[in-house]
Amino acid sequence: MVENFDDKEIGKKYDAICSAIKKISNKFKARILVVDDNEINLEVAVGMLELLGCDVDTASGGEEAIRKFEENENYDIVFMDIMMPDIDGFKTTESIREMSKRKRKNPVIIGLSANIFGKDDIEKCLTSGMNDCIVKPVKSVILETRLQKWKLQNGLLKNL
């Protein structure tokens, strides 16, 4: 069954949807670095984070992430893929934490993994210097929840 809508009804629904998207897209004002060797994962994460109002930068591996962090210390959060071919997420996190000591900028680092996290995996993430971890594929509600968590829990996101 196809419903018939007149232009006025369609306009009202369109305006309501646009209003809802605008409210969501201004929710978070954070500078984010997403690190993943999979281009599709990068595109999906960027899309979801930008809808939440984040300013997003990407790196396709550990070496690029370290270089970008050296060049720009203003990241509030780094979403870090754990398994990458050049430098894994654990070593990349350790390097960023070491640079953070000199730069006085200590972003929240959240590990990303396609594997289900067991207790040992979570411990390895935390030991390497990550603050949190998420299982991929990441859902937008999980990203939003994590942004909210770090906004409230530690006040680490100066722009939120």
C-alpha cells in the first residue's frame, strides 16, 4: 500500500528530519584522529563522527598516525585500530603517549578491533596506554556513547 502525501506534509517531514540531524550534528565538538588500515572503515567512522559534529582526521597506519600527532597535538580522541600492517595499535599508542609527555597533550585513545575482546585483550589495550576499546564494526550509538563517556568522566575533551 502506497501512502499519498501532499507537498505540505512532505515539507513538514523533511523539516523535522533536518532539524533532528542538525541537533545531532552539533552535539560534539571534538578533534578526532581515526587510525585504520582499511579505507572503508575510515570512511564509515568519519561519516558517523562528522554527523556527531566532530572534526575528523584520518591515518591509514601507525607511522602516519605518529607523524600526524607530531604535527598536530590538538586531537581530543584517537580511535586506534589494533591490528595494522606497519606498526600495530599498541606500539602506536605507546609512541603517542611518549610524545604526549613532551607536548602536554594527552588525548583519549580508544582501541578498535574486529576480534571480540577478552580480558587479556582489554588488559593489553590498557597497558599500552589506551583508555578504552571498542569492537568493530562500530555502531554510531557506540561512538556517541564513548564520546559522552569521556566528556563526562574525565573532562578530557576541552571542546565538548
